[in-house]
Amino acid sequence: MNSILGTWHWAISGFLIGMVMLLLIFLGKGFGMSSNLRSLCSMTGIGKKVPFFDWDWKSQIWNLVVVLGAMLGGYVAVNYLSNDSIVQLNPVTIQKLEKLHIDAPQSKILPDMLFGNTVFSEPKMIAMLVLGGFLIGFGSRYAGGCTSGHAITGLSAFQGQSLKAVIGFFVGGLLMVHFILPLVF
């Protein structure tokens, strides 16, 4: 159990992701999470009014199962395979979090200020969630896929547009963390 509860080396996770990608390429499938939103919308029948959603969502049931598996796997991992050890963060990271008035997560996966239920009681945080959700949804559609689709599937298939998208994701993330997030907090 200790090997399951402990932190895995990055090479093990990378190897497993690589094996999944080889399997998907062998099966002629592409991996990505944002495409499931299109499938879910298509299931409602909205394709009769919006041509973008008029497509064969049944061909993507396997990808919906992947999302369900990710959610179930996350639930099992957090509730049954987690230990209560304190997350070891770099002291510089802890100092930067304190400057933003964010407590270190301690034995939790994420800090309560950003991911606790109190987020839903503050109008500023609700506005950030709504705006962030819209930007992520719009951005992933505009970019032709999400970070997992471009960074894992697209780069594995040597797609130039995925390389551009991944560079954009990293630049956008760096700008957000270093310039915009400090202004918000």
C-alpha cells in the first residue's frame, strides 16, 4: 500500500501516459477532454438548432467513459488512496503564497482560499470562477482543443498547431501567475 499511497516518480506517470497514447494511436483515437462537452451538448439534441453540435456523439462514447473514469479515479485517489502527510512545498513558494494571503495547503491537495466552499460566498471569487470558466471554455474551443488534447495527443502526433497551442498555454499561464493573479489577490 505504501507504494500506492506515496508520490510516484514522474517517469512512471510519463511512461503510463505514453503507453495509453500508443494504445490510442493504434486504435485510431485521439485523446482530449474538451471534446466531451461537445458530445454532452449533442446528446441533448441541440444539434437541430446549432449546426456545430449536429454530429455523431455516439462515436465518442469511449471518450465519455474516459471522463467518467477520471472522475471516479480522482474520487478514489483522494478519499481512499491519500495519506495525511503534509505536502512539501518549496519555502520560496510558501513565501509567495503568503504574500497573496493564501495559506499553504498543508495536508490538503489544494489551498482552501482558492478551492474551499468559502469561494462560493464571496462575489469576487464567484465572478472569477464564472469568468475563468468562460475563458477556458472559449479558449479551448478557439484553440481547437484543451491542454490535454494538444499537449498529449497533438504533440504525440507531431501536429504543428498543437505545438503553437501548447506554447500559448504556457505563456498564458506564466502571464496569469506572475502578473494577473497578484493583482486579483
